[in-house]
Amino acid sequence: MTPRVRVLVVDDSLFFQRRITDILQREPAIEVIGHATDGLQAVAAAHKLKPDVITMDVEMPVLDGINAVKRIMAELPTPIIMLSNFTQQGARATLNALDAGAADFLSKQQNGSDSPDLIEKHLPQRVLALGWRRQHQGPAMSRQQRQPMADHQRRGHYKLVVIGASTGGPVAIQQLLSKLPEDFPLPLLLVVHMPESFTPAFAERLNAQCKIKVKEAQDGDIPQPGQAYLAPGGKQMTLQHVGAKTALRISEGLPQQTYRPCVDVTMSSAGSVYPDGILAVILTGMGADGKIAAQQLKAGGSTVWSQDQASCIVYGMPQAVEKAGLSDKVLPLHEIAPALVKVV
């Protein structure tokens, strides 16, 4: 029998402590083992209780969430989910927490009277994914890499790189893009499951940290070599023929679409424009977003790479692609950028 995932809840608001605890304990596979009301208490409780997962508020007295994450990750590395208000200021603080080592983030705020609460909808499944990974983490199994076509035969053939990610994606994309040279010869499209208030701050941060240029995509952008275009949160980004050129289209998407932005939507549209000219990369994330598009890309003659299990925060998205036999290469995160430079 799989042991329950043990969680430490950290928040200076007793109301939110109770609310988060109530939501988590509705899931039989989760056990809340303790609470803390500031970052210093959180560090002490982490050492004493050794939880599988910690939920962490950003703004707290004595020691804030960001510095608490730094302490915990240095002293007793533990998966941490940040819970914050998704204002512009909250977005920057949460990105700082991810830089410090936090694994994931969610908004404390209600999504509106006609929408489900984000924490109630997503927190238990994310806690379980991170907790089970921690409980079962072991040496990664070596896998046979599928390389139907030698790298040198593809060089110069690709038109576009499309990268998709979810949980753990912001840090993974930051690490990947920062290793690309300024003269990288292709445009890149980036799709990360992030809220609307996050993507402007994330694009700004990437642009400051990378040699290539990074921007939040705008409707009508013409993808240029050496530039990365981040899909805006809450919207869909597609690539379309516009006269003799190809341009990005930003739209609200359809009500039935689970993810906004959605990896499948962007990758499928890119494959329609360049059927055999896409190099798609599926990074860490929950679920299977990207699998349907990967099938379409492979059918058209494009290439699909996926991140390996050992370097993923959550293996869901890459695993879905790999298990379906769609990955031409399965690579640890630190090898993806050098491999991109080699083949494009």
C-alpha cells in the first residue's frame, strides 16, 4: 500500500491554514502533519517533521516565503508549492521563489464566481504528484534513444523550435534558454501553463537572463531567428500563414480547452505551417498536454524530443510522449540546449 503524502502547511493567515488543510484532507492519500505561521517556524518544522511536500505562503513575518525556501532547499531539500496572490508584484515574488528552488505555484485567489477555485481544483493533485515522486525517487532507468535520422542529416532543415512545459517549467525553460547563443538561427515558441499575470514578468526575466531575445507574444508577431515568444497566460497562441509570411495569432481560445495556453494547440498549428520542419521539446509538467500534437508532428515528419524522468519535477507530459513511442530523443535538461545548438 502506498504511504500517504505528508504535508506541512505554511501560512501566516489561520484562515488560509484551515482552508488549505481542509482541501488537502478531503483527499485520502494526503495527510497534513503540521502548520507554521512564518518562515522561521517553517524551517524548524521541516527539520522536525520531514514532510513529503510543503505548501508555502510568499508574504509572511519574521522570515518571508522566498528566504524560507532558500533555507529549506539548502538544509533539507523538499518539494515546495508556493501559494500567492497573482498580482504583478506577487508574480515577481513567486518567480523569485521558483529561482530559490520551489517546485510549483498556485494562486490563493478565487477565479471568479463562475469558475472553480484554483487551489481546490489543482492543489491536491499537485501535492500528490510531487509527494509520490519524492517517495519513489530512485536511479533513472536508462532508455534506448530513438534516432531515426542522424542529426547531421536534419541540420538546416528545421524552421522552428516549439517548447512546452507545465509544473517545473519556468525554471526548466530558464535553464535551457540561458544556454542558447545570441545567434541561435531559429525562432522559438514557448508554451507554459501560467496565469495571465505571470507571463509578462516571466518574459521580462528571461529576456534579462538570456543571450537570445525573449518577449511575451503579441498578435501579429512575425517569428524571427534568435528570438523566443512566450504564449500569454490565459490565451492561445497559434502560428498561421498571413500572405507570404507566417505570423503568431493570440486568441481567447475555446471554452472546452483545459489549458490556456495549450501546448497541443500551439504545436499543432506550427505543424500545419511547417509539417516536417518543427523541432518540438516536451519538458516537465503534469498531465499529457503535447501528446496529441506530438502524434501529428511525427506523422508530418517533424522531430520530438522529451525531458528525461530524472531531471523532471513532474514526469507526466514527457512520459506521455515517450510511452507513446513519439520521442526521438530523451534527454536530461542540461543536455537539451547543447543538442539544439548542434542540430539546428
